[in-house]
Amino acid sequence: MAPDALACPACASLIHTDTLKQLAAEADVATRAGDLVSARNHWAAALRLLPARSQQHAVIRDRLAELTRRIDAAAVQGGPVAADTAPWWRRGAPGLVTVALVLTSKLKFLLLGLTKASTFVSMFAFFGVYWSIYGWPLALGLVLSIYIHEMGHVAMLRRLGIEAGAPMFIPGVGAFVMLKQHVSDPLTDAKIGLAGPVWGLGAALAAFGIYAVTGARIWLAIAQLTGFLNLFNLTPVWQLDGSRGVHVLARGERWALVAAIALALMVTEQRLLFIVGGVAVWRALQQETGPGDARVLATFVVLVIALSLLARGLG
């Protein structure tokens, strides 16, 4: 299936169903709150994820036209087209509902991964090994953070329409997701590679947030360990996620990444960055480079800095 496909060519099922449901719910909440501009923006975003000849595309196109007429009419009459004059709780409702929908969909997706017997059994074995070494609280935090990291890869693969197996855990190594088809496009490869550390960063921030609220130092340890492991994964070598992220970067972008790593090293004094940065210099000196992508570079830089800050207590 093409990376930009919107529907399955064989069964005609929509690829972005979950995202479309989220956008529709957000648009509905915004409409009820009187924020017609936000509602129109949500429907416009949904329209871009639908095949042009589909029935859903026609329905949403009509809704956009109706919203535009209402917005124009309100502007002529001098009335509000947004919920700026509504009470604070009504103005915040769309955002709160959006956050709730996102969290619910992500939790549902994470639980879906545990229904695979191979994932659950290998995950339990991994947990048992590290329980005997570090105790169950840290072992549980470690296995969940790695699982969330791997499900980040799975989520991106599903979004791109690429078939892959369920996450498999190997004690002493970590976990991996086996692709069922070859990925040759460097940008696609970079998106898949960096999706894991992005979700891993989310897991580390969640653990740190719980520590900030409760003061329980086990959560700080989990946040630091999660940050450290995901930072190590950004080393641009072999099959690590960082290597896939660097794959698409042009020479100038690779040197910009090296500079960002050097800055993170000076700020955080995280010694693991000596390894990450040293390998990044080697990749920048290679003759073969990618076509370049500013968004991938920005994602890589943010990950390096954020994960280094989280892991500064280790290494």
C-alpha cells in the first residue's frame, strides 16, 4: 500500500479511522461550544484524510460549506464566530475533550498490543528476569516503558500502512518489532525509527510527572532509566532508531544534529552523549547522505535534548 494511501485498495476500508473519529468528536464539541472556526478546522483536517470520491468526503464537504456560511453570516451581523465570550469552562471544554479522546485512544491501542500471545509471554519472561535483579517496581517500569516505545513503532507502521509483527521481548537485549515488508524510502524509515523514542519520551515524562506529584523516588528512577534507554536508542548506528532517523538527513542537517548533541552534552553532562555524538560525527563524514528533512531533524534534536535532561541522573 502506498504511504499516502487513504483507503485499502482491496477492501476500501479507511486507513485513518481512529483519527477521523477523534476529529469528528472534536468538531462536534467545538460546534456545541459555539466555536465555529475550530469546528471548521477540525472538519477540514478530516477531509484531507478521506478519498475524494468517498461518500464521507461529500458529507464533510457539505458540513464545511454550512459552517462557512454560518461564520460569514455571524461576521456580517457582528456576532461572535468563536466561543471567546463563553464561560471559561465552556471555552476549555473542546481542549479537555480532545485530551480525553487522545488518552483513551492511546490506552486502547496499548492494551490491544497485549492481546498478542507472543508479546505477552515474552514480556512476562522479560519482567521476571529483571524482577530478580532490580525488584518488581523498577522491573515493571522498565518493561512498560520499553513496551510503550515499541508500540510507538507499531502505531507509525499502522499509520503508514506497513505490515509488521507484534513486539517481542528479549531479556538482556530489549524488544523489537519485525517488519513484514522492506522499507526503502529514507523518510518513511526515519518516521518509523523515531516514533519509538517519541513514545518513549512520553512514557518518561509521565513517570516524571507522577514523581513530581507523589514524591515517590521509584518514579524518578523509572523516568531516568526510560530517558537513558531511549537516548541510547538514538545512537545512529546498526539497527538502532537513531540510525534510521539519520538515514534521511542531508550532510548539513547531520552536522546540525552533531551541534545539538554537543549543546546537550554541555548542558546535561550526560556522558552517553559522547557515544551518540561520536557516532553522529562519523555519519556526518560519510559520503552517502539523505535528501534532507527539516521535520525529522527537529524531532531528533528535541528528543536528544529532552531525553538527556531526563537521564542526567544516570551515566
